[in-house]
Amino acid sequence: EQGTNINFFLEEFGIFANPDCVIRTVFYKYFDPKEALVSNGIINRAIPVAAGKPSSNDQNANAQSLAFVYPYGCTLNINRSSAAVLSTGSTCFPVSRPVAAFHTHEESNGRMVVVGSAHIFHDSYIDKEDNAKILKVFTDFLTGEFDPNRMDASEPDLVDYYPVPDHIYLSEQFKVPLSEGDADPNMIGTDFMKMFDMQLTSFDFGKWPKVLKVYDELNVKADRLSFIAPTFEVPILRLQPAVFPPIFRELPPPELELFDLDEMFSSREVRMTQLFHKCEEKDLEYFVREAGDALDINSSLAPGDRNARRILERMLHHLIEYKKDDDSMPRDEDLFNVPVGNLDVADFSDLEDYDD
């Protein structure tokens, strides 16, 4: 599912990862079904011995000797060249399918461990159940400290990936649709097959020759019946469902209480008076910036140049232009909108020529 070529690599060693997911069919400890807790998944008796557990010839005791969490993993297909050591057990689905395998190269004696889950030894799961012990067992196998049991490796206790039910056995389990005591033992007898009437659904071709002769007697061609398209009468016209379009919520009205209407619609003189009474000597820079906004000086400045120094320079330039010539006096609405060049290079060396 991840789009990798891991199966192409594992097929050389007789292992194939299936595109499935192991889940636990009965809840216990972990809420996510994909975090499968396997309590009887040991299928090689050498695993618990390597983990420090006492050896036993009981197969069920060996299977339940170690419990491990198998999170977000898949099952494996393993042939004779590899040995299955862990399975999903009886409480997970798929049932009793291998999830971990050992492989030993015959010539080079190289060893490899394949596990169908990438999270089983993650930091979130290494300390849960016996995952740490299983990791140590896998490490000991890779370093050559122990070998798996050959008998269990050749004949592991596994179930087919696609199980086929035993129909012959199920057919022998006869279940009568009568309650206990209502069935007559003398009527059923020892052979319940005598109760079935085989003539009800049987095929009898004894009259087939007579049917063929009828075609000749009636001068009818013996051909396949033609198909007659059926016509259906619709007594009621089709009805349209009474469905109405959805009614969406309208946009709320503007929240005018968040605006100061007096400040928005007041004149320049009123705004300057309010600003004068609100500021103190330490608020000089704030007073200059707000005054530039009230007198509409900031609109002629770039957003990065709207500081106190630039505003004072623009106001000084307008005062100088205002006192140059009475005839060229600008109108009130254009008083602060006279285009000015670069103020950085403005030369104010001739200020002494103007008198107050």
C-alpha cells in the first residue's frame, strides 16, 4: 500500500507481505482495534526459552508464554525456506497467520528477521507487554546466539489465509427444526436421508422424445423461443419530490457599536481639540502622528514614512509655501495636498530669508 518494492526484495527469501491489516476481534486494554494484543501468538518453542521462560512440551503453554502488542501491522506469507515464529493467535483476524519470520542463508549463514509491523518496536510500544523481550530475542537470533526449533519451523501451527469450511463435516451435523421432545425418533430413525423426497426436484428426460415428435405433428419449427419485450402499464404519473431549496442564514448587520461615530464624523478642529486634551508632554510623538492623521497629511506620505519627523517636515513645507506669496495661496481643501519632491534632499538653507 505504500508503493514500495519491499515484496520484490522479500520474495527472494520466501516471504511476502500481504496488503491487509491485523485487528483484534475482542476489546482488551487497547481501544484501537489495529493495536492488536496477541496473547497466544508464539509458534516456535525456542522463542520463550531464549526470552528466559521455562521450556515446556505443551503447545498451548508455549503459545501463551509471551504476549505482545502488534500495532498497525499486516500478515506474511512464508514458504519452506523461512521459519514463522510469531502469529496473530486466536483472538485476532486473520486468525493464526504469521506476522514474524526468521531466514537463514544456507551458504553464507546470513540471518534476517522480517516483521509485518513497523510500530511494534517503536518508542510508544517497546515497553508494553513483552515487546522488549521479543526484540531481545530477535537480536540474539541475528547475532547467532540461538536457532529456532526445526520441528516447529517445518510444521508451524497456522491456518490457511483463505479458509475453506469442511462441508462434509457440516452436512453430517443434522439439525431438525423441531424442539427437543417434539421429534419422533421412530420417524427419523438412524438414517435421516430417508426423510428427503428426491423426486421433487429431479430431472426426468423420459418424455423428451415425445416432445420432439410433437413439433413434427403440429408442423412447428423446433427453434429457440424468441424474446418478447414486456410492456409495463404505469397507472400513476411520476411524482416530483416536494423538496425546497435550503435557506441560508443572512449576514448580520454591521456592528456599529464598535465604531466611535463622533470621531469618524467630527471636524478637524474638534478632533484636534480632543487630541490636545487627551495627550500630555510625554505623548508628543503620538500627538504629532495623530495630528497628521486628523489633518490628512498621512495620505500624502508612504506607509513607511508616517512618523513624527516626516509629518513635521511636511507641515513646515506647507507653512513655507503658504507664506511665500499671498496671491498663490492654496485653498483650504488643498492646503495639505501640495505635491512635494524627495524630502530627504530638500534644502531649507534659505529659511532666514523669510520673516515671521
